[in-house]
Amino acid sequence: MQKELIDIRSLSVEKLEAYLLENKEPKFRAKQIYQWLWNKGAEEFDDMTNLSLNLRNKLKSEFKISQAKIDLVQKSNDGTIKAGFKLRDARIIEGVLIPTPKRMTACVSSQVGCTLACAFCATGTLKRERNLDAGEIYDQVVGIDDLAKKNYQKPLSNIVFMGMGEPLLNYDNVISAIDKITSPDGLGMSPRRITISTVGVARGIIKLADEGKKFNLALSLHAPTNEQRMKVMDITRSNPIEKVMDAIAYFYEKTGNKVTYEYILFKDLNDSYEDAINLLRLCKRFPVFVNLIEYNHVEGLPFEKSTREKAEMFLNVLEKAGVTSVIRVSRGKDIDAACGQLANKNK
């Protein structure tokens, strides 16, 4: 019976050090291995040329290197690129490259499917099959960075956790991936260029605050009252707006990090002048930036996008009160890569 190999990327530096000492190898080799895995993207142990042949053979006998690989790429008419990543168990998740003149942004996933079943979201129609591990999250960033360099001759500048799944329900793996993305031995990206988007998992927001995480936070709000929000986001039952606002206020107090409200405008659901005033009230407690987003159609779901006039009205109400806001133009709609459309429908 063949020996079950351990994925070496599941080991911390400390565990690598312990393994090496047990095998009478110098402790500093752990950092070299870590750099090969997370900075240089080694796919085979034989790539690790500054390790002895004996150590490489030993590693091959006990470990494997599992990486999520791009399986399919689609390019939108607007330049957005969607990538399907094949995972170690052959499941597929999606990540998106959003290019603009000033930024190259990777939108990455954190789960295969999602448990939250937000009524407007394509991913919400899928069952959650499992959490992604830290390596699978990291590999999306590396893969999308490669796409940015090949297609636009620019590296990634920003990362948003706004793909499939709820990042704060896969907290440990998301944080571990970000630690590797920001480590000098990994990708060395500034945490200030990373945004975690949540539907409002209050306990996760508080945990981020207590751990002093330096990245940005976005709340998928989408309605200014609990009654309205319940119609599109079932999590409101366990995490009402008041509870989420208390958690975000705590996060801002502890970290001083930027907070963004994401607000999809649905026709006749959350797009009235009264809704704009109610949203404004939620912007007064701590500094926020508001993204007003057009709804992107998902086949089989009953929602319609609001009008441009309503979006302009919302923007006017917020800006007159001094709240920094923008109407966000959706990208990649023709390849189902826009906000709320990720559901593994590669064509």
C-alpha cells in the first residue's frame, strides 16, 4: 500500500523546523523551503536547488506539493478576466482579474460554494462543499497575478476577498493565506492593499479587530433596515444590522482601518429616497466609503436592477452629507464574472 504523502504547504515554518531537526538537518533549511513554496512557486522538490539531493529525496518520500492550477480562462469584452481554478480534489472555484488604468485587482474566493444563500447571488444557489485551504487561496492570487502580467504587463496592485464564499466563515485559512501573501518570504504585498468583504459575521469582525489586522474591511450591506435586509440576506436573523454595526465600530476603533459599505441597488426594494436617508444614518457612526452597485442579473432569480436616476439620487444624498461615495461600474458581466455572478458557469 502506497504511503499517504502530506501536503508540505500545510506545515508552518515552525513545523518545518521541527521536522528538519528530527531528521538531523539544519534549522535554517526551513526558511529556504518556505521561500521556495511561497515566494518562488516551486512545483517539485527538485526545483529547490539550494537543498542537498539527499534532503530533496527525503522530502519527496514524505511530502507532496499540491497547487490549485488555472483550468480555464475567459476574457470579457471590457478586459476583465475570469479564471477557473482546479483544486486538489478536482473541484473548481473562480477568481477574477479586474484591470483599470490605475489598478490590477484580484477578486478571490474563500469557499467552494457558500452556506449563506443570499437571495440575489449566484454562488448562494450552490451548496457549500468545503472551505479552501490557505494554499488554494494563495494560488488564486499567484495565478491572477500571472494573468495580469501576461495580459497587461503589470503585477497585481490589490486583492479583494469578494469571490465565492464568506471569508469570515473560513477565518483561519483566509488569515493564513493573507499572512503568506504579505510576508517578505511570500508575495510581500502590503496588507493595506487587501480588502476582506463580509456579509456581516459579527464575531469574525471582532476577531479581526482583536488580532489587529491591518487590511481593509467591506460590508455587503445592501439594505438599510433589518426588515429589508432579511428579504435578501438570511444572515440578518442571527446578525442584525445593529449587532454588525457594533462590531464594525469596534473594528474601526481598534484598527483605524478603512470600512466600505457595498450596496447593490435593487428595483423597488432598496432604492427609494427614504432608503437613501436610512443608509445615510448608517454612515454617521464611523467614517465609511460607499460603493453603490448595479445589480447583475442571475438567471432564475427574481431581482431587477434599479435605474441610473435612482443611483444618482443615492449618490447625491450621500455626497451632500459628506459621505464619500461612488457608483461602481460592474465588470465582466458577459462572462458571468461580475458581482454576485460567480457560480462555476465556465463556457
